[in-house]
Amino acid sequence: MRGTHLEKGVIPLMVFWFIIEHTMLPIFFLVVLGYFLDKKFHLDVKTLSKLMFFLVIPSFIFTNIYTTQFPATSINIIAAIAIFMVICFVIANIVGHIRHYDAAMLESCRNAFMFNNTGNLGVALIILVLIQSISLNTLGLYQAGRGRLTARDTLSVMFHMPLLYVLAAALIARYVGWDAKDFFLWPIMDMASKALLPLAMVSIGAQLSQTKIQWLDKDVWIVSILKMTALPLIGLAMIYLANAFRPSTFTAVSATVFLIYCAIPTAVNTALFAIEFDNNPDYATQVVMNTTALSAVSLTFYIFLGHILFV
């Protein structure tokens, strides 16, 4: 019995330290690096953003979508994420109504709630990375632009970017069975895709350097606290409701992974989109940083909870 209690005490401590050492410290080091590089060299964040949009993100999208293998529970996970995103959309609208947000701020709030940092934090179920890549770089991109532009102008900007075309090319390559790894651009895309996290976080650090940070910004904290506390609980409720109405909808593994997914911070790309479209970039950047910092605690808790409940 004593051994069991000891194990239960050690597991969360080990998980917490692992997240700090392998996820949080590298991320915050890159942010700090970007911050001080900008202070010394005055980096052009718009140029970094263009590099992300026209090389790094397209490469990440293509290589990840092309190589993703669909597990047997894919349909259930896709349905769960779709429902979860709709719930996040509704919550964002409620927050926007209560806080009297304008159209631009509302779209930023929606992106902050709806899209998670699956690609950078290494979620175990790769299908989540695929779904987030598709939804973030279509709907998320549209919402970021729609905040400042008309629907027509937003679509025009989107179709002048490579993201949608690369997404389509990856899906077509999978469908026709083309071996993209034999294509001479594959090594370039593979290398560029691995630069997503370093370049994105350096860009975030540079943006923070140019931002008048409001540590007690109520709008930032509303999203941050709800995303790190309420949304994982909603995800947990979804797991139990789904298995109550249809047993085995969530297996032990998929339930644990979905719960962790619901506790992951806001996607870095939402801040990059905000910078690109000049749609509340300071707000979007601070939300990313806040939720990433808070996730050191929330992720530890929900990983431990998932271990207790489902494993």
C-alpha cells in the first residue's frame, strides 16, 4: 500500500519535471532568445512571418499530412475534435458578447480558444496533428484575416498564400500513392518543417520585445484561465458521455490523448496569423505565452488524471 501511495506521488512529480525540462524550458529559451535578438538587432517580425508562411509552415503541413498514418479510432477522434471545436467557438462568442468585442477581437478570441499547439508539444496520437494542421491553416487563417478584412479580401489573401495549395497537394499525393520522398524538394521540406518551433518561438519573442506587455490584461487572462481549466473538463465530460451512449467510443489510449489535447495551450500559429494580418497581434502573442506557461501545471495535472482514470 505504501508503495502504491509513493508511486502516485512520484508520477506527477516526474511528469511535471519532464514537461518543464523537455517542453517549457526549450520553448521559453527560444522566446527569450528572440526577445534579446530583437532588442539588439531590431528584427523585422513581418519578414520572419513571411518566411514562416511561404516556406516553414507549408513544409510542415506537407510532410506531416503526407506521412500521417490513420489509427483505427480516427473517425471517433475526428468527430470528438469537431464537436470540441464547435464548443470552443460558442464559448468564444459568449466571451466576446460579454466583453463587447469588435469583429477583429472576436476572431482573435475564437482562434485562441479553438486551436491547440499539437504539433509543437508532441501529442501521442498523430491524427490530432493532422486535424489541427488542416483546420488551423484553413479556418484559423480565415478567421485571422476576417477580423480586419472583408470575406472576399480574406479569401483573396489566403489564395495568394501557398498553404491551401500545399495542403491539397499533400492529400492528392496520398490519394494517388505518389512517393513524395523521391521528389527532389522532399529534403528541403523535411528540414524546413523541423524549423517550425524554433523560428516560430523566436518570432514570438521578437513580437513580445515590440509589445507593451500588460501582465494583468483581463482579456488575455479570461481566455488563458478558461482554456487551461474549463476546456479540459469539457473534454473529460465528452469522453464519459460518449462512452455512456456508445461504449468503447474512446479506448483508454484515445481517451487519455483526447484529454491531454484539451489541456494543450493555444497554437503558436494563431499569433503568427495575427501578426501577418495585423489582427490584435499583441493580444494573440500574450495568449500564446500565457497558456504555454500555465500548461506546465495543467498538462501535468491532466496527464496524471488521465493515467488514474483510463490507464
